[in-house]
Amino acid sequence: MDLLLWRHAEAEEGEDDLKRRLTERGERQARLMGAWIREHQPKDLRIIVSPSIRTQQTAQALKLPYETHRKIGPDACVSELIAATGWPDAAGSVLVVGHQPSLGRLASLLLAGQEADWSIKKGALWWLSNRLRRGETQTVLRAMLPVELLG
């Protein structure tokens, strides 16, 4: 299974966290990363997105169908992300468009074996895969791409 973690692009400040919109810079970040993902996407990609406006706007830059998953919002915990994605046994691939700190905590759990406050930059993509080697399941970091490298 491939698991892609895409943190929403830069958003405006605001009191109502779910209603914060992307800034002009954030819209550009989403377009750049969205184009890269479309060009390199794994087969059978399922896209799940937080209900916040900034993640919805980020996902819309993909120009691909996606589903909104209310349990992966700004306050999501790692177990909710794992349940929503079906890691590591789901068929195909899953792209999560979500938030910090849950995306970073999920990446740390899968790569280092314990939750820690790893930072995923706004607009960045982390691409993880799992594989079986000598009877042991391993998580592999296939790519970590900050949006600044795209343009």
C-alpha cells in the first residue's frame, strides 16, 4: 500500500478554524503540488480530505474526485487517520489531505515506531509505502517533497 500525506497549503488566520481559506500563496502551492501529484500518482488512488475549507481548496487543485472524511479534521488523532486510510492493508493507494500535528505524528509512528511531533510543512507531500522483507513489515519513505522545490 502507498500512503500519501499532503498537508494543506498556506491559509489565512482566523477565529473559526474550519472556515480558514487558502491565501493567494496557498492557492499557488496547491496548484503546483496538485499538478505534481497528478503526474506521479500511484495506481488506484483514493483521496480523502478533511472537512476544513483550506484542505478542501487544496484538494480541489488536484482536479480529481475525492471524499470528505470528517474524522480527519484539524483535531484528528493518529488512530483516526489509520482507520480512515486502512493502513497498511488497504488495496491500492490513499492520499490524505490533512493537518498538523496529526500528519506529522502519523509519519513518525510509521517511520520511527512511535508518535512524535514531526513537522510537515504547509503544502508538502510525504509518500510512504509498506513492504514485506524477510517476514517483516517495513515502512519506506518513498518521497518527501516540499512545495518550494516545485516552483
